[in-house]
Amino acid sequence: MLDIQKLYLLVPLAPLGGAMIAGLLGWAIGRRAAHVVTILGMLVCLAASWLVYQDVMQGNTFNGPVYTWLVSGNINFFVGFLIDPLSATMMMVVSFVSLMVHIYTIGYMAEDPGYQRFFSYISLFTFSMLMLVMSNNFLQLFFGWEAVGLVSYLLIGFWYTRPTAIYANLKAFLVNRVGDFGFLLGIALILTYFGTLDYATVFAGSEKLAGNVIELLPGYSWSLMTVICILLFVGAMGKSAQFPLHVWLPDSMEGPTPISALIHAATMVTAGIFMVARMSPLFELSETALSFILVIGAITAFFMALVATVQYDIKRVIAYSTLSQLGYMTMALGASAYSAAIFHLFTHAFFKAVLFLGAGSVIIAMHHQQDMRKMGGLAKYMPITYLTMLIGAIANAGLPPFAGFFSKETIVDALHHATIPGAQFAYVLAVAGVFVGGFYSFRLMFYAFHGAERFADSHHPDVIAAELESQSDHDDHHDGHGKAHTPHESPMVVWLPLVLLAIPSIGAGWFIGTFVYGSYFGSTLTVSPSHTAMATLAEHFHGVTAMMAHATSTLPFWLAVAGAGCAWVLYVAYPTWPGVMRKELSVPVTILMEKYGLDRFNDWFFAGGARALGSGLWRVGDVAIIDGTLVNGAARVVSWFAALFRQLQSGYIYHYAFAMIIGALLLLTLAFISY
Amino acid sequence: MMHELPLLSLAIWLPIIAGIAVLLTGGDRDARVARVIALIGAVMGFVVTLPLYAGFDIHQRDFQFVEIKTWIETFGVYYHLGIDGISLLLILLNSLTTVIVVIAGWTVIQTRVAQYMAAFLVLSGLMNGVFAAQDALLFYVFFEATLIPMFIIIGVWGGPNRVYAALKFFLYTLMGSLLTLVALIYLYNAAGGSFAMRDLYQLALPFDLQVLVFMAFFVAFAVKVPMWPVHTWLPDAHVEAPTGGSVVLAAIMLKLGAYGFLRLSLPIVPDASIYLAPMMIGLSLIAVIYIGLVALVQSDMKKLIAYSSISHMGFVTMGIFLFNTQGVEGAIIQMISHGFVSGGLFLCVGVLYDQMHSRQISDYGGVAKRMPVFAALFMLFAMANSGLPGTSGFVGEFLVIMGATQVNFWFAFSAAITLIFGAAYTLWMYKRVVFGDVVNPQVDALVDVNAREFLALGLFAILVLVMGLWPQPFANLIHTSVSELLAHVSYSKLPLPAQ
């Protein structure tokens, strides 16, 4: 056992070492050494994760401290690991996707002056994320939670001279902080009532406190578990970008594409999902919290998918798609289908990484053009990118036999069978979302890869001219020097990760039998016996082939197909129609283009409001009242003193020293006279 | 405890003597000599505090390294020194900060170098005196005496409006302290002619008098912390002070007030402290929220950091008056951490100011492009100021929020808002100064930190990280002292009510 425990340490420390070498010594060792050392770190990390994973599958779990962070009173705060099927799975996903992104970055960032810094950041991110998932206590969870937020902040603002990037990273950090605010209060309540932040102890004691109520407002008592769980979930809403704290994620696309894949799709944004699943023993004790989660997840899943349908920026389409998929995971959590949520997290990590990295490959080919209106017909120029992205898109749409089908279908079914209040609302939106998902996934593929080649003649007015006017575009900073070139396939360091990620995007779904319905998670995920949705599904599960066969007779499948069909009609068969529809349906389209006005509202109400309030408090409170009125009386004394001191102010230190001694003596005498 | 060397006296007088020695070098003709002597004095001042750390017994409940000598026999005033873990941490912080300040002022100060260095050395010794004094009058003398060098530092080497700021600082704090003297004299009489703190701790004062004494102390210490609404001297003082003055002011001087609450208010008048705790917590929360919002709209970097200091000190005063282990230990750790973080931030502003002669945020933008190393260090301090886990800024705030939840959920709720505000004002400033494109040609001409600046910032940076990743060694020093302190508050000095 000792050796395997050393491996636990190696998993996060290898990327940390790489990050430190590349970050602190990057200027000395050069570009090549920076990527060699970080990728080496990632290889060690992945290998160690794999060994740990194998060990866990043998039934060996671990829960123990690494070092004592702080002792205060009778409370011990540790840094420690909990290694079980859940954390081992997350470790595999994180280290695998991260390694792929590291390799991909060699190609994508090849010409960037911040090359070493970038590698340092993504390795640091991997370290933080691993510490988050391997934690055995709430403190370290919060550490990892904020640390991934920090790296996300640094990476969104990687191109720190671009105003949009540094607006987006500040926004991301602050919106996440709103979530963390709730999260920290939830942790504080846990510490207050359980006296510890250790997962195992808290979970073991949770049943006993299930009946407790707290009176937050005089006369109104709340179930303690409901308050704790909702506060914790507010944290998840920030990190996993759930409505209304989702606003930072689309803007985070200002960061370089590799991190959109790694952080803002495959791993970091799933931290909230992971956290709720980890806390299932607590969440199972509060039906109210689960209902809340269901509703939030449903709103996110459906309404964010709608926004994806009108975006032109290839990365933003995928970003809104990520929001929607996270919504599905959240709904699954609310329906007590934790294993389904983690399974969707697992499959989504692969196919969303493929989509983002593929989009990056397109962006390279288009010389940093991200606007799909200036693409089209790319399939024949970059076949590997096309095929791998197609796999990702089909998986994203939830069509069999690709990975996304199994996980999404399970979630929809679980919602159907769930008895928790709000489940039916969620079910309706989830099913409707399947249609939208099919549509936007294939819209992206058709728009970018099929149809007319619009990259060469984007100066000429054509069918999309009307659309061009209707929206400010999100052109990249390098735009403008690629008009004459023919796009071509990206180098191997770029397409190889695509292929390696496309494979699990096809096949990962086939593990559903053990993963969701088997004993894969053991006792890690707790489901209350009264929440029967997953148990019912398990009874009806008869293998993957039967599941696919059965799907063809269900509504979601045909809705996804219909969505894909609509995309074909609009973007392949009749490419003039979208322009017409935008004019005819200008009101709903504007609402979607404006993202429901949330960004405007937040900027006006929260950012503007805080500034106005601060300004008011300062000018009225500090300057006018305290200094103006209260210190005003003293001010006259001040001027009197000033006149006096002007004579004393000789600038010679011994005068002051003399005054100091006199003063001290004076004070002493004063003291003794009164005695 | 017997020691061959009177270590505490050394910690106090060595910097003061070094300061006098520096003064003796005279004017600016021998500036280099003055600097070298000052550095030697500061380093030695720090070195003599190391045996304090090494020899400190963390389980000892009594004060350690005690020295008692008669000062004024007829009045029963003693030169009585001794420290507990809380004092020890502050003395270490103070002595180290002095070294950093001397390094930071090395080339920046070109006029009256000897006087400048001397003022900081003397100030350092006096503040060690405050932290080591076990006689209330001695405490008071040191406490008041610290005003003078700081007054000089602001008034002589400060900005254009320095006289106003220095006077505001001086009068505000002096006015606060006079009532304390009255209270001390009263206590002296009540204790039968003793200023010894351990005698004052034993005094069983009636409730009304406890409240009076508390209020007298409160005025002095609240001004020093500073607590809302007696905080308006601090932004002015910071803006006008030279970089070194701002660093010492934020890192150490503000702690004198909080230390006064811990050393005098709580043990001497525990019933009044408990009775008035809601007021103290209320004022602290106003500091956290109101001042957090005010910090957001500042256009002057130093003013912004000054307001941020007030907001962060709100956590200190709040933690103290929660009367539980997490609260008080969090408050003390926050005091130390705030020393590193605000010290580092003021140094950062100083580095920019020395080259640009502007503190206005709007004059900057794109600094990262010209000063990448500086930008990285500045980022670390900015994140610590935002309370990011892994930096020292998180530890104290976290513990105080944990302690607050045990008392009242809404206290914790209000305090935790700093998570949002703290990040907002700090990172928004950082964004406007460091990120973005270079617009101002002066920014384009900036050069990155030199070795001396790197050393000064690096020392604080390492401390920020060490304390954030492993606060246990720091906390170990204060466990016994805090439990001793809480023992004072845990029983009432009032006679039991007649049944």
C-alpha cells in the first residue's frame, strides 16, 4: 500500500513540477524545453493515474491526510486524499484530456510569444484540478475550487492586451466569486454543525442532523440540510456555469482555444457536477435542494441551447452547447441520478474537447477567423478535423451509437421516472432541448464545413450580407491576412489529439452497463431508497444494443434527428432561408442574440450599482459627513495647530527628537500629577 | 525563565541605538554610510528576534523572556517586558518589515537619508516596545511615542499635501489616546497603585465602570485600527506618506490598535467587551462592506489599497470580538498576513511611482508588457488581497468566517461578501494598471524591477505563499496565548447577582 500512496502524491505533483519549471525558468530553458518538461510531467501524471485507477478497480480505496494545514481550537484542517472510484475516474479524465491539450498546444500556440507561460498555466491548472478531485475534505476542495478559478482567470486573460479578454477574465473571476460566496458559507455551516470538514465524518453524521432546523430569520425555520445544500450548490452554479451565474462562460472564449477545451468544457466547469455528486449523502437528505437543482439545470439546459442556435462565432456555439450539456448534468443530479450525471460528464469531456480542439484547428486554418459566416466548405480541405468534429457533433446531439447518446438518453429517462418535485418540468425542457441540441450541433458542422466557400470572398456582398449587418462579429485579433490562402489540414500535433479524443467520443458510451447500472461506483454515490428513478432504469436496462434499439421508438431520438434535419434544410439545402428567418423572426432572434439581456442587466445593475453605491458612500459618508462635518470642528483646531507647527517645522530631526522627549515627559508628568 | 541576554530589551533598543548612530553620520554627504549602518542595524534588529522565536515555549501559559526593572519607584512604574505568542509574531513581523523598508528606500530616498533611515529604526524599536510592554504605562509611552517618528516620516518625506495628512494623522490618533491615559490612571488607582498588566487583569470592576474603561480604550484603539467611522485619516496618510511609511503604517502600525484590544480591553474589562461585542462586530462589518464599496471607486492606487486595508482590518476586529478560538486566531493571522500583503502592495505601488511619479490608475495600463516580473509579483499580492486560498490572505478571513458562523449566520454572510468586493476592487485595479495595451508613452518606458526591488517584494511574496500553504507553524505560536486570552473573557468579573 505504501507504494501506491506515493503514486497518489505523484499524480498532482508531476504537473506542478512541470508548471514551476516552465513558469519560473521558462525564460532560461526556452520553448522546446518548456513543452517537453510539462508534457513529461503530464505523462507521469497519466501513468500514475492509470496505476491508481487499476488499483482502485481492484477494490483498494484510500482516505487519509497528507499534512496538517492548520489546527484551530479542536478543529483540524488537513490536506488529504480520498481515492475511490469517483476520484479515480475524474483523475483519469483530467489527466488524459490535459495531456491531449498539452500536445495540441505545441501546434496551436507555436507562434505565440507567451509559449512557456501558457504551458506553465495549463500544467498548474491540471495540478489544481487534481487536488480538487482527490480531496478528502471541504477545505482542500475549496482550495482546488479557487485555484482552478485563478488559472482560468489567468488563461482567459492570457492575451492581456486585448480589452475583451481582460474584461472577460475579470467577469469570470467575479461571477465565480459570487458562487464561491455561497459555497464558503455552506462549508462554514458544515463546520459549525459537524465540527469537522472531513468528508467521511460529515457524511457519517449527516443522517443524525437531517431533522435539524435553523432559524435564519426570526420566526422562519429552515431545514439545515436544505440550507447547506443550496449554499453548496450556489458554488456549483458559479463553477459549472448554471443560470443565472452562467454569464461568464461564453465570454471565457476570449482565451486561447486549448483552454476552452480543457478548462471551459472538459474539466473545470464540471467541478460543480463532481462536487454535488461527491456530496450525494448530503443532497439526498434535502428534497427541496434537489428540486432547486432540477429547475436551475432545466433552465440552463434548454435556454442556453437556444442561444447556441443564433451564434456565428464557432467557439461561442460550442460554449453555449457546453452550458446546455452542463444543464443536463445538473438535472441528472437533481433527479438523484448521480451516476448518470458523472457518466455524462465523462462522455462530454471527450466529445466537447474534440469539438473545441477541432474548432481550434479550423481557426488555425482560417488564420484566426472564428466567424462561421466566413467559413463554409472546409470539409474537403481538412478531412481529419472534419471527421473528428463530426463524431463530436453527433455525440453532442445525442445520437446513437456515439457516447453522448447513452449518457443523455439516460438522463432524459431518469427525469421521466423521477418523483422529485420539478422533475416533470425538467423532463419537458430536457426533451425539447434534445431537438435544439441536434439542430445547433449540425448547424455548426454544415455552416463551417459544407456549402459555399465564403472565406475567399468575404469582401463581396452575398446572401449572408444581411446577416453580417445584424451582428457585430467576434473577429480575432489576427484577422485580415488570410484572405488569399487556401485552408489546409493542421499539423500532426494538432490532429493527433483530435483522433485520440474522437475514439472515446465514439466508444465511451458502451461502458454504461457497469458505469451507471453496475457496481462501478460502489458506495461512493448515495441514493436514497425513496428516489427510485435510477433503480427503475436499471431494471429496464438490457445492454447497449437493446438500449439503442429501444431508442429508435422514443421521442428524444426522433427529435434529435429532426433537429439535425432542420439544420440540413437551413444550411445546406436552402442557405438563403436563415437570413429571411432572421428578418421575419426578429424579436425572438434579438432576444437570443442579446442572451436574454442578462449581460446588460448585470453590467447596469450589479457593476454599475456597486460603483454608484461606492461612489455615494465615499462622497457622502466619508468626504461630506465624516470629514466634512465631524472632522470639521477639528479642522479649525488643525489650522491653528498648523500655524503653530509651521514655526516648529524646521526640518531638522533633532528638533523633532527634542519635541518627542518633551512630549513624553509631559505625558508622564501629566499622569503623575493626576495621581 | 533565565536568559543571559535581555533579548526583548535588545529588540527594542538595538534599532533605536542604530537609529541614533545613523543620525550621527550627519547630512546627505555620507548617505551611503547612513544606508549601510541602517541596514546593519535593521538586520541586527531582526537577528536578535530570532532567538526569541527559537527559545519560545509554545505551551507556556505565562509571559516569556520577562524583564523587570524599577523605572519610577515612587509611583510603582516598572520597566516590565514579556511576550506571549501574539507579541512574538508581531515583533518578528515588525523587525523583518524594517529590514525590507530599509532596502526599499535604498536609492529612492535622496534627501535627508540619515534622518529617514533613523526614523524607521527608532519607530521599529518603539513598536517592539509596545508589543513587549507588560506595564500599562510603559505600553502607553511606547504607543504614543510611535506617533512621532511616523508623523515625521509623513511630514518630511511625504507628498505635496503631507503637512495636512501628517497633522490629521497626529491629531486623530493623539485625540484618541488621551482618554486611554485617563482610563489607565483610573485603573492604576483601582489596582492600588500598579500599572502592571497582570494586576489590572485581576481587577473586578463594576459593570458601568467597565463600559467606561472600554470606551476610553476603544477610542484610542479604534482610531489606530482604524475602524469605521474614525478611519478617514488613513487614506490621507497613506496617499501622502513615502512608500516606506505606507508599508510600516499598514503592516505594523495599524496592528497596534488591534493588539491593544487583545492586550488591554478583553482581559481588563471582559464583561464590557462581551456586552459591547455586537457594536464592535457591527462596526467591523460596516468596514468590510461599506469600505469595500468605497475602495471600488478610488482612482488613486494608494487610496484604494488604504481603503482595502480598512476593510481587511474589519476582519481583525470582528474576529477578536467573536470570542471563539477560530475568530481570535483568525484575527491574529489576518493581522500578520495583512502585514505581508499590504506591505507588498504598497511596495508595488512604490515601484511604479518611483518611475512614473503618478499614483493615478488612469495613467497606467499595459504595465505587464514592460514589467513582466513585476506583474507576476503584483498579481500574487493582488490575489492574496482578494483572499485566494493558497495565499496568506485566505487563512485569516477563512477562520474568521468560520468563527462567525458559530455565533450568527448573518455575521458570516456579511463578512463573506468580501469574497466578491475584495476581488472586485483589487482585480479591477490590477486590470486597469497591469493589463491592456500600452497607451501612455511613459508606461512604454518603464523598466522591470531591479534586484533590490525584487528582493524586497520577493521576501513578502515568499511569506504570503508559505503562510497560505502551511499556516500551522504560525498558528502554533498563538494557540496557548489565545486560549489564555479567551480564558480571561470566559468568566465574568461581576459579582453574582443576588438570588
